[in-house]
Amino acid sequence: MVNRRTFLAVGVATLAKPPLGPEPTAEPRAKGKSAGLLLAEDDLKAANEDRLPLEWNKQQVKKLQEILTVEGYDGILLTDRWNVIYFTGLWHTTTERLFYAFVPTQGGQPVWFYPALDRDLVKTWWYGDGEMYFDWHHAEGAFPNEGKVQMGAKVDLFEWVLQGLRKRGFAGRKLAADIELTPSSQRKVVRVLGKEMGSADELCLRRRMRKTPEELALCRRAYNYFNQIHAFARDLLLERGTDLTDFDIGSAATKYGTDLVMADIKQDGAPHKAVGISVEVGCRTGKGTGYPHPNQFHHSKVRKGDALQIAGAIRIGGCGGELYRPFLIHPWTDQMQKLWSVSRDCCLMQKEESVPGVTCSTVAYKIHKYQVKNGVAPYIYHRPAHGEGSEGHQPPYLALGDYTMLEPGMCFSVEPGLFDPQHGFGVNFSDNFVIQPEGPARQMSRLPWSEGWGLLKL
């Protein structure tokens, strides 16, 4: 048995190193005891690309332009980070700094409005036209990067964008934004451009809600790695569980997973490669599992009789999602096993009930009714699922008040969790279910829902 001190000093670095092979593969296979319990592969093949290609983004822009033309718009101002990324493919970080892209309905490329710190990203991507300000807050005429250091008048950057559109001939034209502008912003639009901007927020969101085959293939690639990460974490729990803290397990799994993923990612440190990648694996044990959104830091020793959860999210090129599995460590109580089983059964129910033409509210209703029927009403804390996108939580939601109709390509988390803080435990599964053209949803991971996976003796 490796003791905790030795594990922390040596074990993480050794165990977290991914197995080396002659060639990287988009469909890694886990090794060890837990790998033998993974579900069989289905017919969805994983992508080989590390990100969606620019040509894919250009196709989305073309479809957006076609829809806008039908609606009579001459262009759209993209202000939301996730819309900019989705339609232009330019991965960037947003803070308080304004970063917009304007897409005309006639023309093949966006017009960029961006801060100086992003100038290399913008000009080495899909660039043909744009305007740059120095930083937030921008002083008129001040560009220290060009040797112009002065304390000029503070620039209203939203008006600056509108003036940029005016210079390009869009005054008096019918334009839209990807948000509903505030009355004060609309007054500026009218003052500079002559008429208000419409709102196309729902149009953009609906495009992102329905995943294309290319997105799903990249998502499957991410989950193929995530399967292996979970198998590694479960093996670590089985082999060294009570020697470790939940923090040890989560840290080791994150290290292992990051090395595993990055061994296959083409990168040289330059922009536009290795984008939209995140590997986040956490673990919590005991009382910390009893709260849906705990606010305490998790650093507790794993103990027999605990409920334990291994959870996280993984994305490659922004495609992927959540994968959680709750464990019960023997000896567990009847109450613990009941909540684990009911929660698991609701996950399987979500898969079967999630079919095209059914509303989100209907699926949520059936799951909640099943929970209540089985006597676990006091332990229900939240809706069964949220939509899944690059930003994480994305509409629509499997919630009693969401009447959105399920459509093929929509992706959802899977978490009809149950929580019993009074007795110091909770259980919450999650995965990624994709709505199919016919029949039940597709499970993106290969992790099982079985007692054999989740009920453990250490």
C-alpha cells in the first residue's frame, strides 16, 4: 500500500502521466479495473480535429445572413462572447473590455471592434475590416502602443462602434443586435444611426442550441477522454481511497486528464490552436456531497460509509460537457442507497423521455412525479437538467416552466440529483444526452449507471 505522503510526493506525477503510444488517437481506451465496466462504443465517431475549422464558422455566418435577409435586416452586431466565437471562430477572453463583431447580410466577413491587447488575435484570424481602441477606459487619441500618450476625453465605446457602422454606410439601415438593447443604448443608436436596432438574441441562441454533426463529433472526442479520466479516478479511489483526501483524487484526475488530452493536441504556443480546452475534475466526500452548490472548500479524508462524488466538465474546441458519478462507500445506509437508486433511475428516465416533439416541461414533470411517488420529495433541490453549450449552462432547461420543444441536436446535462444534508450526503449524476431525430436521447459518455460502478467496498 502506498501511503498518503508518498502518493502526494510521487504518485500524482507518475499516475497522472498518460500512457504513451506510437500515435495519438481521438478514441483513447482506458486501462485498469474500471475500464472493463465502460459501455460499448456506439456509431458516433469522434472527430480528429482539435477545433471546428474556420470554414465551419463561415457556414454558420452564411446561414445567419440568410435568416437575417429573410427578416429584412442589413446586418447584426454580435456583442455576446459566445455568439462571436460561434459565428466567427475567434476564441478570445472577455472582461469589462468591449469586443464586438458586426456581420453584414451582404458580404463575406465581419467587421471587428476590439481592444489593443487583442490586436494580434484579431488580425491573424478572419480579418478584413475593423477598428481598434486602446483599452477600457479609452481616452480620445491615446494609443501608447503608437507612442501617443495623452489624457484625452473619455470615449463612449458603444457610440464609437455606432460611428464605425455609420462610416461604413449603415446609417438608416435595419440592423439587429444579439441582445435586447436598453432604452439608453437605443437612444444612442437613434442619435447616431437614425433608427433603433432590433433584437435577434433568440435567433442566435437557437442556432447554438442545436448542435451540428461536427460539434457532436468533437464532443464525442472530449467524452472519450473523459471516460478514461473517470476510470482512472475510480481506480485510484479503489486502490488508495482511505489514504487520500477528496482533494487528492480530484487533483490527480485533473493532472492525469490534462496530460492525456494535451498529448493529442497540436500546439506550438501560437494563437488559434489548443482553443476552447478545459479539463476540470473535482471530488467531494462526506457532508460536502449533501449540498447542490456547496460554498465550502473540499479537503476531507475519504472514509468508509461516505457518499463521494467525482464530477467535472471537459471541452475541446468548446465542445463537450459535464460528467458526474456519485459513489457510496460501504457500509452505506438504506436511505443512502434509496436516494442513489432513485436518482439513477431518473437519469435513465430522462434518456427515454427526451424525444423530439416533447416539451422540456413534460420531461421535467415526469421525473419530478417519479421522485415524489418514491417518497424523496424533501430531497429535491433543483430541475432535472440544463441545456449544454460551450458556455456551460445553456437554454433550454428541463424545468417545469420551460415549454421549449425538444429538437434533434439539443444537448442536456443529466442531473436529477437528490440531497440529504441532515444525514450528510447527496447523490448527483450528470452526463450529456443528445436529442436524436427518432427515439430516446444518445448518451455521450461511456460510463455505466450500474451499482457495480457506483457502490464500492474499499
